[in-house]
Amino acid sequence: MNYNKHAIDFILNTRWEDLPERVQHQTRRCLLDALGALIAGHNTPVGGLMEAMAAEQFPGDQARILVSGTRVSASGATLANGFAGNALDIDDGYRPTMGHPGACVLPPVLTAAQMSGCSGKAMLSALAVGYEIGTRAGLIRHATYETYHSSGSWGAISGAAAAGKLMGLDAGTLGHALGAAEYHAPIAPMMKCIEVPGMGKDSIGWGCMVAVMSVVMAQKGFTGINPIFDDTPEDGWVASLGKDWEILNLYFKPYSACRWAQPGVDGVLKLMREKGILPEDIETIRVYTFEESAALSTAYPENTEEAQYNIAFPIAAALLDGEVGPGQNLPPRLMDIDIRRMMDKVSIVAQPRFQENFPARAESEVEITTRGGDVHNSGIMGARWGADCPPDDGELAEKFLWLTGPVLGKEKAQGLKNLVFDFDRAEDLERFFSLCIK
């Protein structure tokens, strides 16, 4: 099989009407979830910084940055929206690639949708295609590099596929766009950003900009390398496009924290709920987990990124607040003394029994010892909202309103939520983008 031809044919020929009903439904859900994370992400320090950078360094009038409505170039809008999409680390993920396909695909799609003046169906079909291409590109990227590279390293390819579809590229031009995106994608060593968190996060923002720039460059005649799909070591990864829908195998995130920390969060909340434990009752908290999870910091965070790539912070915040979101990961709560005192009670232990199942499963076990000497164990916990037990529509809608209401206002957030669940009926996207602006 010519894998590149098969991938390009899939990108260009997949129509909304061709998608199975459950894939259509999941695509709407993915739009809702990724959009909520992106809108809330614009209120973070990195969101504000990159919006200012886009206006200063990438001026223009091709597309809008969400929430503010600032008009800049295509590259500038995608860069700013791309950094916002993963700014809170509360966007969807795909376990086999240890990364975030939605945040990689949505910002290029938003820009291409504005430039092409497409319908809701067209935007949704491009989004679905981007997820399918991204999951495959991620698998191939990880199989052909020894170092664990971040989502932007393969997300640029998925974003180029989705944006190229919306921008009406032909097969030859799209092939060059995909090759250019692969060649210029950020090859970022992910574990270094976990060891010392920085605003580069998962390199998604830069990968999104590379995606759109690659499409625009290819339109103007730029030639790219042979795309990544011919490099696949497994026939089924690419051959399954259009047959197996990996968009159905995502996980969603109820907390603004690294996925690897979330089983611990659920473990302490379970014990508090079932055993009636109060924060003041706790003497120590021990979390047994896998090595990558144990590598997350337990130091007091000084900024939003350090809070997200931390394991003790979200556990302590959840114990005291019952949630882990923007309200915890942004000042002033970020540096609260009560959270820090609770963090002091948390210790992390890596164990081979959890390592054996990673990355297929990210699991932990929590043990709380009370001041009275009682020891309570959570049992083995997996992070909530995995592919095997996804949130229902109501839970995703509640999360969306929780994230976007404080940014857009309740009325706009509710209207946007309703529109997304009926998105394929939209003939144009003017109302959609107006609701995304506060």
C-alpha cells in the first residue's frame, strides 16, 4: 500500500456524511471540550503573553484570536490560540501517543475556517480528519524516535491535514504541506519540560503555527519532504484510516493537571468521600504510582506551569477545594499557604507493578494515614474519563460551562454550548465566532 497516498485520499475525500453517527457525535464532543480548554486558557499568563506577541510580531487581518477578537495574521492567530489550547492542561488526550490531539488540531482549524468561510459540517469533518491523522502520526513519530517528543512534534502534521482540507488544497499540494509540517515541527524533548516546567508546555502552540504556515507555504509553491506515513512500521496504523476511528479512544480530563497525577487526585477524593475524612484529619498521604508520574514535581509551584506538572499540588488542592481548575492553578490560590501545608504531607513512591501497565494504563494507589493512626487505602485508581469510561454529554457540558462561564459570561457560554451540539447545521460560522469573543 502507498501509505502517503492513502492518508491524503482519506484527508481530502472524507465528508461529514461519510462518518458513522457515533464518530459525528464524538467530534461535536471533542469540539466542545477542546474549545472550552482553549477559551479558558486565554486567561492564563502564557495565554496573555502569546496574544501580545502575536499582535506585535505577526500583525495582519486574516483571523481572530479567540476571546479578545484581536485580528492578526493567520500565523499569529494560530500561535496565540495554540498556546491557549493547552495552557491549562485540561484538554483531551490519546494514551498510545502520550499526547493531546485536540489542542493540536483545533487552533489550525479555527484559523482555516475563518479564512475559508466554511460551514459547520466542513469544520467538523476537518476536525475529525485531524484527530485521525494526528493519532497515526503520533504513533509513527514515537516509533521512529527513541526520545519521548512532545505533542507538537506530530500535532503539526495533524493540524496541516485539517487546515489543508478546509483550505481546498489538492493532493499534490497537501502532500507538500504535510511534508513541510513534519520537517519544521518542534522536536521537543518532553521529559525536560516535566523536570523543569516552562511555558513551552507540550510544544503545541508552535506546532499549530507550523501547521498553518505549512499549508500557506505549500499554496505558494513551497515543496516539502515525503510525509511521515510511509515511515510507518505497522501496516495497520495507516491502512486503518476510515475503518477504525481513534477519535473514539480518547480520554478527557476533569482536572487542570497532568494526566499522570490525576489517579492520585481521584484516590484522595474517593477516600474523603467514602471514609468521611476531613483535611484536618490527615497526617500523611502516600501515592504509589509509575515512574513518569513519580517524576512530577512535589515542590511548591511558583507559576501555572509548575502547578500543572506537579503531583502533590493537585492532590492538595483537590483535598481542600474539591476541584482542580483555573481557580487553583492561577494566583492567588496558586501560592496559598494551606495548599502548601497539605503538600508537605504528600509522598510519592514509584512501583514496578504500575510501570508494567504504562502507557496503556496510568494508575496509582493512595494511602491516607489519619492523626488517629487509621490507615485508609483507595485501591488501584485510574484517571477518570478514560476511553473505557468516558464522560457523558452532560458532564462535558458542565465542564465547558465551568471553564468558559467566568471568561465569556454565563449567557454566551450557554449559547456556545448549545451551538456546538448542533454545529453541523450551521451554514456559516459568524455566530460561532461572535460567541467566542467576550
